[in-house]
Amino acid sequence: MSLREPELVAPFHFYVGVGDYTGISAVSYKDFLKSIKQVEAKSLSFHVDRGDFQKWVLDVLKDKKLAKEIEKIKDQKLQGQALRKHLYSILSKRRKELASKKRTRS
């Protein structure tokens, strides 16, 4: 597993509701982290409840481990800043893990 190059993946578009695009998209782990900090917490809840994040991570980034971690969030019923912090923490940890693996292979 390695970090996918941004130009190789389909973007994730953040919405706060069906048809209500925030204007924020992500095309990489780095973008996804940045976007989680920027979008309204309502958008994060919307996507967690629908399973959008784990689907994108699995289908586009091809990261089964991260998708499983994100899927667990739904059962925790987190909202607002607690949800944002938890998502950011999971993604940040996974990105560092993948970067570390990449360095050890080089």
C-alpha cells in the first residue's frame, strides 16, 4: 500500500446535503486531511452517515484499513468538533503509517 498520486484519483466532493455542494474537494490523503479541517461539521456528519467517506477511501484510494476505521465512526454517533477531531486523527495516523512504509521500502 502506498500513497496514491493526486492526479490518479477521482476527487471526493464535500456536501452538507443532497445537491448542496460546499465547493471543497479532495484528491489525496493530504487534501482529505485539509478538507476535514475546513468543511462544516454538518458536512462530515452527512458523509459519515451515508458511508461516503469509507466508500471513496476504499474505491478510490484503495485503502481497506482506513475504510474500516472510518466505518467504525458511524456507530460512535460523534457530532460536531468531536467528529472532526476523530476523523482527522484516524486519517492523520494512517497517512503517517503509509508514509513510513514508503520510506522503509526506498
